[in-house]
Amino acid sequence: MSCRRNFTFPFKLKNRYDYLPWLHGTLEEVSRILGQDEFNYILHYLIDGEEAAKESLPKEYSSEKISWIIHHCVQVVGALISSGISNGLRSLIRGCLSDMEKWRQMHQTGFRFRVSLFVEYICKWADQLAVNAWSGKLNLRETMKYLAANCFTNEEHYFMMFFNSPKVRSSETLQKSLIAEYFNSLGVEEINLADRVTPLFASTRLFLDALHARYRYKERCTHCWKIGHGKEHCWVKYPHLRPRPVLKRRANDQGRKCSKRQKKRKSSSPKKQTLNVDLDGSKCPLKPTFYWSTRSTRHAVKDRNLLYDFVRNRQVLKDAFGNRTISEGYGKLSGIAANGQRIVLEKVFYLKNTPANVIAANYPIAQFAVNYSVPDQALTDHKGRRLNTLESDRIALQLHSCLQVAEA
């Protein structure tokens, strides 16, 4: 069909369940191709008739312009009835005088659902949107567009999710009884899709405002034809707008802060699970918290008094969180596990500025061939004996006593 420009229907209407998305897409195409005046005329004609449609047009328009708007709408509706509706729905079209009136009568009377059948309407769209989303046929934006076109209420959204579950989906009697009970409480016996078409139909944004906010429009300059800036900010046309290069600071500059680099390193920090290690002794009266790191390759503590056989060896390392830090040396950490077995951690580094004590999960207690079970949250030795105990709702590695500690 040709009317000013090529007009394309969203899809051919073959099922009564698809009427609202079909109408939504058709009216959006009318607004995009013909204009807002034709959009308002067709929408108000479907809702209240010809007189209301004429009143929706601006009063300052001349009679000639109004006749052109009506002529465009009649052309669109005529092509819509002849080629936009399948033969299976021809019975909904009544023999009226004009094509506009035929569509209005079909709109008002052809899409009514009894309460007992409305559950099929809800389940049909719940299944279709779920399948299309998982198969990749629809993205989030298109899914929200279908939800907005159907004008589902909050209760109907709930029914769509509830009836789509396998247990409830297999029980049709439960579906119909719940739907009937809900609508009977409201005093509703019949649902007409025409009642959902309001003067704001196809113009309400619903979820689309939030979705559009996530998309950034890539602006293109009309002077240099590069993406990312406009003509008024073009460096080629206006060289004085080009920012001056920033001189590199020296490596030993104390004021230099690499906040972005640090954030990037923190994003690669190891996955950790909190284990409380109880260290009872004269030199360690506190109960420091250790983090069980699944990616760390070194044990680390921030309190030197927890170590013995300390070796001074100053070197620059990366802690478990990816930050560069200075190690003053390393030592050993020893204790008794929950089953009475002695635990020795070899070569535990002393990192004064580390944010937490870390036990490397790669070889935490290699001397005893310790295994770690994630589902059971259990540390076991080579004989299957559990080394950690449950304390309230947290997993704790119990080191009941420090056998040796370093001198202060």
C-alpha cells in the first residue's frame, strides 16, 4: 500500500489473542508514517466513534486539511481490512457502510473473553514470551513492548508467572478456579480487550522509559563524520576545543593515585569464604578472621605475633585482593584442629598493610592432604576426618591453641 510513503503492518492478524499487539504496532506505524493527527483520529474513532474522532483534531485546521487527514485514515483502514486480517477472522467484520465503521464494530465486539477463557489468553502470552526470551527471538525491549501493548494488570502479571510453573500448568481446573474466583470477587463476568484501548494507548511508555535510559545514542558529527561528538564540539572544525595533553608524572611522585587501576584489580579479587580461626595463646588473645581464598597462592597475615620461625625477607608482592604491598618476611602458623590433629601452615607471609588474613585454598594445609568440599562446607584430612566445626551459621576452622608464637 502507498500512502505518502510505504506503510507496513506489523504482522497479519490471525488470532484473537494477538489483537492488542497488532493494534499497538499498527497505530505506531500510523504515527510514524502519517503523523500524530491520523493517529489520534483512528484511535478516537475506535473508542468513541466519528464525532469524537473529528473533535480530537485541532480546531485551527481548515476543512480541506481535515478532509485530507480523514482520507489518509480511510486508505489505511481499507488496506488493513483487505490484507491485514486473515480469512479466519473475516467473520468478525460486519457489513457496515464504511471501512472505518467495520473496524470499529470489530474492535468493540470481536474481542470479548469469558472469565473461563481468559486464563487461556494469559497462559498463551506467558508461554510465548518465556519461549521467545529463552530462544533469543525477543530481547528485553521487545518483551516489554508486548507487555505494554496487552495492558496487563499487576494481578495478571502474577497469574502469568504462577500459571507458567510446571505443577500449576498441568492442573487446568486449578487455573480456571483461581481466575474465576479473582474476577468474581471484582464482579466481572466478561473481559473486553476494547476496554483496554484508551486515548493513551500506544503512547504510554510503561517500562520503555527505563529501557531507553540504558541505551546511549551514538551521535555522529556532520563535519568530520566521526561518531561520538556533534558538529558544535568538533575538533577539526574548532581546533581550540581540543584539550591540551596532560604531562606524565614521574614514577616516584607521591601524589599519584591510580584509583581506576586499583578498582580494576579489585574486580579480580579471589572468591572468598569467611572462616574464623581461633588462636588461643599468650601472644594471640584475640580471634582474628581468616578468609578462605580460592585463588590466592600465598598465605598472609597482618599480625606478626601469629607467626614463628620468622624469616626477614623484604619484597614486593600482590595480596589476595590484587593490590601491591610490601612483605617484611614470612613464618609458620601452627595450631590444633577440631579433631585434635596438629595443623601447620608453611611460609605464611607477613603483610602489614593487607586488609585481611588469607589462607590460600590451593594448598592451605598441604602437609595433611586437606580436601575442601564446597557443597558440605567441610575441611577434611586424608582419613576423612573433619577439621572444621560449625559455629552458629558460619564455618569455622578451629585452631584451639597456638603451639608456638613469635616473640614481640
